[in-house]
Amino acid sequence: MELTVRQKKREAIKKKIIASRQLYLFILPAFLIVFIFSYIPMYGVIIAFKDYIPTLGVWGSPWVGMKHFERFFNSYYFWDLLKNTLGISVYSLVVGFPLPIILALALNEIKDGPWKKFSQTVTYAPNFISVVVMVGMILAFLNPSTGLINHALGFFGIDSISFMEDPKWFKTVYVLSGVWQGTGWGSVIYLAALAGVDTQLHEAAIVDGASRLQRIWHINLPTIRPTMVILLIMNVGSVMNLGYEKILLMQNPLNMESSNVIATFVYEQGLLQAQYSYAAAVGLFNSAINAILLIVVNKVAAKLGDSSLF
């Protein structure tokens, strides 16, 4: 009897797969890309627990256990790297997360026409600027002698500021430039969610005398709240994943106090100094923190009754 039940389940699954074969074929390329480039290389994480020697290979290198993790945790720069990484990430999250929502709500209130298209184009365009060009613009605009920003400050009687040489300004420059570049593009998801709002709700609210702000608060925001929660979970889950490219391009010996983060440290140790095992251990620690944060925030969101990833 048990075998018969199993056979029925297998047949049912087989029928579902055959019925949805076009959908499975549709997602097959994406699945293969993720599997080949994200899952198969994960075996290389084992070098974090070894003294990796390229001539001996991954499996032939001697096993050292938690040696590299202990070295990192006991190093004098551990807390500085953690503080800078979390400082920039949390700063970016606090400033950058609400702005795409506000922009999407504002664009949604503009009637279709040339002004709306112009506004969307202006806000989306910075996303397509490469990191190298973006940093070049930042350095040019913030130059103490020829930069546009310092010229504007001088017009108001404020002394020139060396933004890129002063460690206290690094986080602000990094975050605000990232907000300027990514806010418009980040609003696209929220605009798509707002497109699904039932117009009858707004019509009924207008009849009841609701103002525009009241309709935004009681209709639009609740509609996009699941999207907001999902994106917040994903952002918190990658809070330690700062791209090293932009920071590395903005970095100099004078602002190193604020700009040295885990991502740049892994790049320096792994690629420049060829300490592969040590860099892998630091990177694994970084990924583990992200995974823990993702799970915790997802559980909290699920318990609060909002949407969750799993």
C-alpha cells in the first residue's frame, strides 16, 4: 500500500512537471547560471580552513582549522574594519532606503505627460553611470581648489573643505553619491507595485473627502508595504556587502581611517598580498554575518505578520 501511495505521488509530480514544462524550460538558463557560478565554486570556501598552497591545490594544502579566523579576530584592525563596514552600511540603509519610496509616491502623483517622463529620465539616468566615471565626477566636484561644491561654498563665505582628504567626510560623500545614483532606479519596483492599486479605492476615498496625503497614507503605502518589507529584508541581509570598487577608487592614505572596510581588506589580502586562505576566512566571516542578519530579520518580519522571504 505504501509503495502504491509513493507511486501515485511520483506520477502526480511527473504530470505537474510535464504540464508546466515550458515554465521549467524558461527558468532553466537562470538556474544553470546560478548553479554553475554560485554553488559549484562554494567548495573553494574550504581554503579558509587550510594554509592554501597553489602548487598543492585545495585538497592537498594542510588543514589548519580556525587559525585564520582567530588571527583576524585578534588583529588590531578587526574592530576598525567592522566599525567602518557597519557604519557605511547602516548609514546607506537609513538614508537610502526611504528615498526611493518617497520618490515613487511623488512620481505616482504626477499625471502622465512630458513632465513625468522628464522627471523619470532625470532620476533614472545616474544609475547608468559607471563606478569609475562616478568617482571621477565626485573627485572633480569636491576638489578643494577647482571643485564646483567648494566654489558654491565660497560664494556663501564658507572656507574650502577637503572632502576627500578628511576622514569624517568620507562616509557622507560615499552614501550621498550612492543615493543620488540609485534612488531613481530603486523607485522602479515601488512604481510597479503602485500600478496595481485599485483606482476604485481612490475614487471612494475622494467621495468620502480624503485628501491626497490621506489617500497616500491609507491606500498607497499599505499596498506597497509587502514590497517594502521584502526589500528591507534583502537590504539588511546584504548590510556587510559593500562593493569594494567604489570605496577603493575613493580611498587614499588620508581617509583610510574611515574608508578601510572588510571588502577592501579582503581585496588587499587576497589579490595584492596573495594570502588566499586568510582572505577567504575574512570573506566567509562577512558572508556568515549577512546570512545571520537575513534569517533574523526575515523571522522578525514573519512574526509581525508582514511578508517574508521564506
